[in-house]
Amino acid sequence: MNFELPEQHRILRDTVREFCEREVKPHARQWDAEERFPSELVPKLAELGLLGIRIPEQYGGAEMDTLAYAIAVEECARVDGSLSLTIASHNGLGTSHILSFGNEEQKQRYLTKAVTGEWLAAWALTEPGSGSDSAGMQTTAVKDGDDWVINGSKMFITQGSVGGFCVVLARTNRDVPAQRGITAFIVEQGTPGFDSSKKLEKYGCRSSDTVELTFENVRVPDSQRLGEIDRGFYDTMSILDRGRVSIAAMALGLGRGALKMAVDYAKEREQFGRPIANFQAIQWMLADARVGLDAAELLVRRAAIMADSGEPYSQEASIAKLYASEVATRVCNDSLQIHGGYGYTREFDVERHLRDVKICEIGEGTSQVQRMVIAKHLLRD
């Protein structure tokens, strides 16, 4: 069986890899230390086509498939988890929701600006009191004439303060089961009552913008409603499926990057008169890492290809995310172990990869939630 990528995907992979080596890798450690979102990189990402990789050409996008999107996320993650998270969330959540469920007017207004980087996209589902239980949200949207008035708060929102617009999920009907009473809205930065001032200090992905959002009598017209009333939760589940593919790809990239660091270091570092790469204990760690990451890559590709073919892929997306995130976390941890005491310092990037990869076991549904999804499909089938 031939697992070689199609030519256009190989070109994309090589182009993104070269860009990240040149434009990202020399600065990623500093961005992380400063906990600063690298806004100067946004125009370059737009020029490369990474801010509209799945958006149709009629809106200025590259109109590539999910496999290409996953490859781009993976390549960014090899050198910087924060950048990878930016690409993943912008394409897989915020713009994806509008692309999948927006009307033509909404697509023209928001996708065209998202492609150029004029407006980055944010997506707000999680709240301080509802994480895995996303349907338990307390943020509300109440109809008032031709407008909706939104009140509540959202937590852990990527691009929350640097995004030009945010897709917000809010409860619109308390008289029906939770999953049936949620609606999505598009809220633009600068809308009165919409505040994104609380920046969160994080363990990893520290140059990715992550904030808490608050909504105090935020008034938006019905034209800003995204999709059908009370159907937003079901739309959200389909958005999360594609998002899980991207997080799996992010984990894969972080693992690949950490493995390369470990291999390079093992060849150079000498103990007991020879490179540590000569010791079986190190060789087995490297071999296990390679096997795990190769298996994860096949799972990511399977989920991406199924998404592009129009087949149901919810279970496959969860399998890819669960396996890739847990394997990559182990690989990053083992890679730091191979570096020894030096790996524990910020002199080497492997410690940053270990910090960054942990979010892959949490975001877009924890590992425990993925096991619930997989078991549900297994028992139903």
C-alpha cells in the first residue's frame, strides 16, 4: 500500500516546513518566554495561505482539503505549538463554523477578512463552569425585537483578544433539553459590552492568545445569528470533529519535533566514552517513539481523508486525537529524559514541546471524553 502524500500536499508540507524553520523557529523561544502573541507573523501567514487553507477561492482562500489543513498544523507544531494552535483554532473552529453554517452575507463579510489576516477568528464554547459538559453553559441570548442580547462569560478562548470576531454559543431556550436550546452568534471586537481583557497565564502554548471573555448586555442583530435557532449545539459537535483532527495533527507535529531533537542530541552527547545513542536504553526509547508517531500519523490521515470524502468520521477523529495526543506526550517526555538535566532547562526547546503538547490531551475534548465518544460508537455499532 502506498502511503505517499499527493504532490500538492508534499509541496504544501515542504513550503510550510521551510517557512517555519526560517520565520518561526529562531523566535519561538522568545515569544514563549515573553508570553506574547506574535502579531507581526499574521500577514506572513496570510500570504502563505495558512489563514484560509480550507476557505473557498471565491472568498480569497486556498480551498484545500482537511488533509492539507492537518499537514499545515503538523508542520507548524514541529517548531512551535503556539503557532500551530493559532492555525488550528482559526481554521478549524471560528472560520469553519461560518463556512459550514453561515449564510452568503456572513461568509462574504467574515471569511474574506479572515483569509487576509485582517480579522483572526475566535470560537467561544467553554465557560468557567462548563468544560466537558459543554451543553451545561450558562451564557444566554434573549431575543429583543430584531436583536439578541447576550450575557455571560467564556473561558480559555484562543484568539479571544486578538481576533476580529468571535463565534459565541449561548443558551436561547431553557424550556427544552440542554442540547436543543443553544444558538451560535457572531460577535465583533469592539461591540459594546464585549470584553476580552483578562489574559490567562498558561503552562504551555504561552504565545498563543488565550483569554476569558465577558458579555454584559451585548446586543447583536439577528443577522449575526449563525445557523438555526436552538440548533447550535448540534452544529458545534460537527465543528469539534474536524477540530479534533487538527489537534491530533498538532500533537503529531510536536512529537515529531521532539523526536528529532532527541535523535540529534543522542548522537552528540557522550557519556562513558561514547555517544548515548549507542546505548540500548536510549535506542529503545527512540524506536518506541518512531513507532508510536508513525501509527498516529496513519490515524490522522484516515480521519482527514474520511472527512474529505463526506463519510461520518466522528469516531475516527476521536481515535486519532486520543492516540496522537497521548503518544506525543510520552514522546516529548522521553525526549526530555534523553536530554537529561539540559532538557529540564530552557536552553533546549524540548521542554517547551513537552509543555505545549499537554493541551492536546485537554482541548477539543479531554482524553476521557474521547474514550466516551469511542465507546459510544463501539457499543452502538
